[in-house]
Amino acid sequence: MTAGRGTLRVYLGCAPGVGKTYAMLDEAHRRRARGTDIVIGYVETHGRAKTIAMVGDLEVVPRATLSYRGATFEEMDLDAVLARRPEVVLVDELAHTNVPGAQHAKRWQDIKVILDAGITVISAVNVQHLESINDVVEKITGIRQRETVPDAVVRAADQVELIDLDPEALRRRMAHGNIYPAERIDAALGNYFRVGNLTALRELALLWLADKVDDALQQYRAEHEIAETWEARERVVVALTGGPEGETLLRRGARIAARGGADLLAVHVTPSDGLVGASPLELASQRQLVESLGGSYHEIVGDKVAASLLEFARAQNATSLVVGASRRSALATFFTGPGIGATTVRLAGDIDVHMVPHEQVGRGRGLPRLHGGLTPQRRIAGAVLAVVLLVALTVGLTHARTHLDLTSDLLLFLVAAVAVSVVGGVYPGLFAAVVGSLLLNFYFTPPIHHFTISEHDNVIALVAFLVVAAIVSSVVDLAARRTRQAVRATAESRTLATVAGSVLRGDDALGALLDQAREALRLAAVTLLARDADDPTSWHVVASSGGAPINSPADADVQATAEDGIALVARGRVLPAEDERLFTVFAVQAAAVLGHQRLAAEAAAAQPLAEADRLRTALLAAVSHDLRSPLASASAAVDSLTNADIAWSDEERRELLATARESLQRLTRLVENLLDMSRVQAGALSMFCEPTRLDEVVPLALDTLGCQATDVEIALPHSLPEVMADPALLERVIANVVANAIRYAPAGTHPLITGSTHGYDVQLRIIDRGPGVPESSKEAIFTPFQRLGDHDPTTGVGLGLALARGLVEAMGGQLSPEETPGGGLTMVMQLPAARRSTVKPESSEVPTS
């Protein structure tokens, strides 16, 4: 006997007849020879002689016999397997659908119970029965497999072994009569078992199993902390910067992946400070592109881009990395060293790196913008300070020429250039450095009052002064720009967090988003537009915030196209570049919210259709099965009575008439329930409420059920007031609820019917001591056409409680379940009292002893 959960071994076949069941039985014989306690829970031989012979003397658990639609079927006896409790059990046909009346709908659910009991299971399934590729198989073979098993069930197996066979060998096996009977061979060879079909199925099985093996490999590498690449499977990683070259890189990566049958992954590295952000619009577009190409998109955080890319690639066991050629100019590369691509190539090791040229190569990132990272007031102040300091220093040092040498003059001018850089940024600093060097040359470097330098040391000193001043100016400007970016990034994060919070709190998502965009960017109006499907040149307003909606992008001061046919536009002011980036983020988020709303609307529109289809399917099942049973009984009884060839005794005739009458009464009740349920759902049920005494209606309801006086215990107080209800419908309600209580009442116990007042209402309680209902299923028992696992075909169509609640609510009352103290279920029916003025509300005070 095994401890804990049992293990699952699955034989995966590429097509019927490859030998899965034979392999299972062979494994069973091997295990039994080693002393393992192994039995056959269910094996389907399909009448194949070699498979039948392979069963041999293996112990077989007897099957359960079930009746369905007048026919007899055999299924695995789950209870018998659990009672036998072997070490290993063989259960064939993992995707099999059980006959209605079995404990579970699918055989894999039976297997799960066996595994939970600590028993090891060996099973088998063909690739065409896997849910994920069922539609692909239909396209290939033209046949849709109705029996499927979730992929997760097979992927969770501890062992999966592929039973493979060459298509021609399988066709020869078919031709020799080893798979199908002789009359089916020609049709099978000409249809499902064609060479092309079998080859495609074989490839699907190999690819599916390769995915499972790869998952196991990744888990093993993670558990053993293996970092180097194992080239067991091709994977291509494309590095995205968020620039316009991303589409070129993705398409090149997709072609490389397609040639080798590899997986495609795209990754964007975001700096940890979040300050050098990529275009969110470009990244959103590229994410859609990679997903449309069958790949996956990833974002990671890292300050060293090349190292982060390689770390991600190794973690994914990638074999190729696609990066774009550097956008920096040759001069920038000369001063700052190799770019990300060259560094990646140097550190790649055994990963192939593809350096892809694109239109942005060598264009650089441009010089710092004139506004830099400082406000216009500081730039103006820096320029003024440069003029004042340079003039003051020139005048002052000219008078002190006899006391100071050129070195002192250089240092003082350097201090002035640094001060100007601190105040005004890079361009005022550069201006101070250049003008300062000219003033030093003209006024303080021999020969004086000439733009010439007689000593080489002075030339070096002036050049050093100019370079130092320029570097300090750039550093100061960069620090100021980074500070402003950090402040702005913090503000953007807070803004987006506020939007997300509004959506999570249940606010109107688009409204909250547009309101936040308008307030954060100080705009007069923000509108989300969508292009008309019938007329691509016209737009319609989806949502708007602020003033009058903007009807066209041409009427807006600023716009951002989030995706094809969706644009976010605004009016009020022209946004600076840094605000445009945040506006683009809002556009991307608005497009995503709109997409989700459209999907939600489509789902909501489909929900009534799905519900109607579910009810229609359940109704057809009920009509074809549950209604058929009493009809067949009544018909058989009547046919027997009208058979002139048989002489029935009076007692037999009475018995047949009683059978026919009982069956027809049950059929009448079922049809009435179906009709009334449809009327309740349509709101077309006629109802005539009047004062009604419960002690008069309850006995009538029990009479309709044919209950004996001892079947149900009645304890209704004589002082119980009348209720406002339709007597006929109330009788139906009580009959349905009491029938349910009787059905689940344990032997030797009887349901109890009692009543009491509650406020201005009257409560009728039907109490049983049965198994009860779990808290999570108490509302499910009122769902039409379900019986919570009760598959007894004589118990009706599962409408009793659903109809009872519908009728009670239509009469202004409530029907709710409660747990019976000590075990069982109590159905509480609350109805309004007929004369509320005569009913004293229950006191809320706690009585004293």
C-alpha cells in the first residue's frame, strides 16, 4: 500500500492502434513479476486478439453495470477499486466520458479520486483527445473528438511515455486486421488513417510531449541552479529598447525562430531608477506584434542592460539573442566606449547574438534640448550671472594683475564658470567657459590684448580650463535633468496609481482615467475617440471629460493614437515633450480599458444566450430521459392491459392500473414543473393571492405526494395566522420541498413541518435529518436542472427547489436553507401574514430569567 498521493503514469499515443493498451498490460506483467500488487480497473481491448491475450491472468476488478436510455453499459467500479486498494491499478481511456449515473462525468475525475487514495494509476490517452489541440485535429482529419481531457491533467502526470509508430507501419497493422474489424478497414485507411493525417498527429504528439519535457527540464535547472545554456531546444530572445527599431528586430527574430522551429520571446530592460523611459506607445505596439507572431513579451529591471539581457536569456535557456545595432554616432561611441550590442556579444558566451541593422543606426540620441532640466528663469539667471561675473572678474583681475599670476586667474574664472553652470545649466555654463577663455587669452595671457599665446604652457592651461568648465556644466545640467525626471516619474507613478485605485474601487474606468488625465496635465477637455467601422474617415466619441467633447483629432491641440482606430485627444494647451509622454501613457491605458469594456460587453451579451442554451440543453436532456421514464412505464402498463393474448387476474390488473396512474401522475408533475418554471422565468405566471391557512394547505400537499400519516410529522401551532398566498401554488411549493426532505431523510426518521411568526411574516419550516448541504452549495441547490450529484433517474429533472423558490418569491416571500442543529437541512419559507395588524412583531429585547 502506497503512502500519500499515488503517482500517475500516462501512455500518450499518436493515433488509435499504436499499442497503448498493450504497453500498459506489458508494464502490468513486469510489475507483477516484481511482486507489485496490481489490478485492472478498466481496460478496453476493442476485441483485439493480442490485447485480450495480453490480459492473461491479471486480476480484473468487476465492472459496474449502469442503465441509460433503455440500454446497459459497463463502467469502471470506482468504489470496488477503492475497496480492493491495490498498489497499482490500470485504468484505460483517460478521456472517456462516463455514462450518466456514474459518480463522475469523466474518467479522469475517477482517476483523481484513486490517486488521492494513495493508489498508483497507469492510464492511456491519444493525442487527439487533448483539449488544447482538439480543434487542430479536427482541421487535419475532419473529425471532431467529442471526448477530451484537459491538458493540465496529463501535464500533471508524474510520467508520460509516448507510444509512437511510423504511419506506414500503423497502416500495415490496420490492413492486417489488428486494429479494426475487416468491414471497417477500407474506410479507415481512406479517411482517418491516411499517411498525411497520421504524420500530422505524430508531429502534434511529439511537440506536445516536447513541451512537457521542457517544463521538467526548466524545473530541474532551477532546482539545481544551472545557469549555462543547454541547447536542448531552440529559443530566440529579442531585446527591445522601446524605440522605433523594435518592429524590425521582432520580425527578424520571428524569421530566425520560424526557421528553427524555436520559441520567440521579447524582453525590455527597464532601469531600476525608472528615469530613462522608453516610449510606452512603441512598447504597447511591439507587445501586440510579438504576441501576434506567437511569442511572449517580458519586462525585467536592471541597470546594466547587456548583463540583464544575458541573465534573462540564460534563465530561459535561450540559444539566440537578437539585438539592434547601436543608435549612437561614431563620435559618441569613441568617447563612451562600446554600446550595448558590442558588450552583449563580448559577454554572450555560448549564446548566439544576432546584431541587426535598422534605420536608426548611427543617428544618435541628439544633443541635450535647450530647455535642459532647468526652468527658463534659472537659464536666464545663469546667462545674466555669466555676463556679470565675467565682466566683474575681468575688471577686478586687471587691476590686480601685479599681485596674481595666470594660474590664479584661471582658477577664479573656473569658479565663475562652475557658479554659472550651477545656476543656469549647460548652455550658460558653456557660454561662460568659452567667453572666459577668450577673456583670459586677451587680457591675462602674454602677449596681452592679443588673441595669441606665446607660451605653450598657457595654451594647455586655457584648454584645460575650457574642458573642465564644459564638463562641469554638463554634469550640473545632467544632475538637474535627472532630478526633474525623478520628480516627474514620482508624480506620474502617483497619478497612475490613483487611476488604478479608482478602477479597483469600482469607479467608471474610462471616466476616472480621462478625469485624471485632464487634471494632471491641466487640460480643458480630454476625449477618447474611436474610428467608425463603416466610415474610416469619421470618428465617434467613446468617452469625454471636461468641456465639450472633441469630435475629431483635427480639432485637438494634442493627440495620441494608442492603437489602430483609437485616439486620445485633448484641448486646452500644447503639451511640452515630457507631458506628451504621460499623455501617451494615458492613451495606452485608455485603449486597454476600452478593450476590456468591449470584451465585458460581448461576454454580457453572450451570457443570456449561454444561459438559454444551457437551459435548453438541460430541458432536452430532461425531456429525453427523466420524462421518458414515467411515460415508458405508463405506456408499458397500458399495452399490457390491452394485450388480448394474456389473461390478467383482477389483482394484476389493479396493479398495472396503479402503475399507469402513478407514472402518469409523476409525468404530470414533471410537465407542470417545467411549464411553471418557464412561466416564472418569463414573468408570465398568473397568481391569485388570498388569505390562506397553512394547516389546511399542508395536508393537501402531503396528499398529492401520497404520503402516509407517519411519513411526515406536522407541528403547526393553532394560533398561526393566515398568510397571503395563492393556495394552489403554495400547495405545489410545499409538496416540492417536502418531497425533497423525504428523499434525503435517513431511514427511521421523518421530516418535521412546523411554523412560527417572525415580525409581520409567518415562517414555515420543513426540517430533515439528512446529510445536509455544504455552505458553499446552499445556493446551488436552487439552480434549475441540477441535483448536486443525485443521479437517480426517478428523482425528477432537478426543478423542484428552483420552482419552489421562484413561486415563493412571486408571492412576496422568501425560501432559504439553514443547517439543522445536529445535522440535516431546514428549508425556511417566509410569507407575509394576511392581516399584519393582528400579528405582533417579535420583541428585540432579551428576556430576563
